[in-house]
Amino acid sequence: MSPNLGSAQQQHWQAAYQDHPHMYGDMPSEPARYAAELFRARGARSVLELGAGHGRDAMHFARAGFTVHATDFSPVGLQQLAQDAEREGLAERVTTAVHDAREPLPLADGSVDAVFAHMLLCMALSTADIRALVGEIARVLRPGGTLVYTVRHTGDAHWGAGISHGDDIYEHGGFAVHFFDRALVDDLATGWRLDEVHAFEEGELPRRLWRVTQTRPSSPQ
Ligand SMILES: C[S@@+](CC[C@H](N)C(=O)[O-])C[C@H]1O[C@@H](n2cnc3c(N)ncnc32)[C@H](O)[C@@H]1O
């Protein structure tokens, strides 16, 4: 993967949110509905959302009573979220930070109850970047905390098509996606409890995804 791909992707996402505000709509995704129920059942109060975009899911977590720290490398997307939170009187529960997932998370060890990332781990990140990010998630989650993430996988119609950037990353219409195989999911669960890998579809293509739920053990495994 070329080192320039990341910054090209950042510009592409910035333009996408600029040209198509609220491009994913205002309704929460199915994985966010699932995660909110699960996080509540597990007694979580704080959620870190990675790759939050314009915040359709962060708003869902805030409406459900969680405090949400939403990050993305697109300031334009996060600005749309901040405006929505302000308009709905939820600004106290929603904070945003521009953050590139290839960098360490700017949060203290064990400081969040739950982490949610819908279609972020499958962006233009190398396998090494993804492993480092999941290590960072484990660091900032409290022991017993939950991670729910979704990724497009190698059963998706766009896998193997478009421009290849290596490392199972393919670019279509300017958007680069790292398609996951099951071995990568299992590898990322090393040292965690893997609760579930659930296959689902989203959108018109449709995108074929896995929703992965894993728990940070209370004591080392
Ligand atoms: C497929 S979109 C999903 C957005 C949001 N989770 C949703 O479902 O509405 C992926 C998001 O990841 C962000 N993103 C991609 N690469 C990133 C990176 N390296 N660091 C932080 N955010 C990134 C994009 O800006 C975009 O908002």
C-alpha cells in the first residue's frame, strides 16, 4: 500500500461529506442499534466511536443516553455531527476529535466502556495498521469492555475488483476498502473473547459485511 493512499483517501472523504452532507442518512445503522442494546445490557455508559463520519450512529448512542466520543479523519463529517448534536440538545453527551486511525488513540488506558466502529477497520489501512489500532482499542477499553466493529469481507462483490493497492485493498469510485478474510478477524481477536461474527448486508450493492463482537478480558488470557 502506497504511503500516499491514506492522505488521498482523507481528501476523498472530506470532499464526499462536503458534496453530500449526511450522505449515510439520519437513521442509525443496524450494527449501531445492536451495539446500543448490547452496551446497555453490559452496563456501559461511555462509547468511543471510530470512523464516525457525519455521526448517524453517534447520534443514536447519544439519544440512547450514552456519552459518545466520536472520531474520524474528516473534520467536515464531524462538524455535521456536532451541529446535529447541538440542534437536538445533545451537545453535552457528544464530543468529537479529528483523529487518523493510523495514529495512537489520544485517550487514557481503560478509559472507555465500549468501542464501536462501523466500516472503519476496512478502510485504507494496512494489516499492520489494523493490528496496531485493535491494540490501541484494547488499551483504552476498560477490562471487560466491549468492541463492536464491522468490516466488508472477501465475499463482497467489490473484492478483487477495481484498482488493487495490495494487502487485499481495492479501490472503487475513489473509495479504497480493505476486504477482510476470516483469518484476519480471528487474528484480531487474539487475547480477546470473540463473542460473535455475524454476516449481514447493507446498502444497494449490497455491501457484504461481518459484524464482530469481542470483549476485553477482565484478566489476561
Ligand atoms: C464507510 S465510512 C462509515 C462512516 C460511519 N461509520 C457510518 O457508517 O455512517 C468510513 C469512515 O471512516 C473514515 N476514515 C477512513 N479512513 C480513516 C482513517 N485512517 N482514520 C480515521 N477515519 C477514517 C472516513 O472519513 C469515513 O467517515
